Amino acid sequence: MQPNNRMTQQSIVLSFLAGYVDTVGFIALFGLFTAHVTGNFVLIGSELANHSHGILIKLLAFPAFILAVAPAR
């Protein structure tokens, strides 16, 4: 197998896996993006415009992310 071909295949597999994990997390956590902070900001804006519930968990996602990354680093 050529190195370029192998890298392309690895990129495709890893991209699929990342998308799959993100989608499963989004569904399992009732609409919370675990990997995309900007996605949470879009959902916060949408919920503010539609006056729906569940905004608190999305507002707490960014500080929770920072608090988890800091000790892990």
C-alpha cells in the first residue's frame, strides 16, 4: 500500500469515527454538542429565540469543558 493512499484511508476512517461519536453524544445528551463549543453557542441562540427549556446545560458546557481540560493538560 502506498503511503499517500494509507494516509487518505486513515483520514476517512478517523473523520467517520469522529462524526459518529459526536452524533451519538448529541443524541445521548439530549442535544448537547460535546465536541463543538460553537455548536452549543448556536443552540443557545436558537433556544433563546424560541423560549424553550434546557438552556442551562448548554450554558454550563463551556465552563465544564475548560475545567476538564485544565487539569488534563
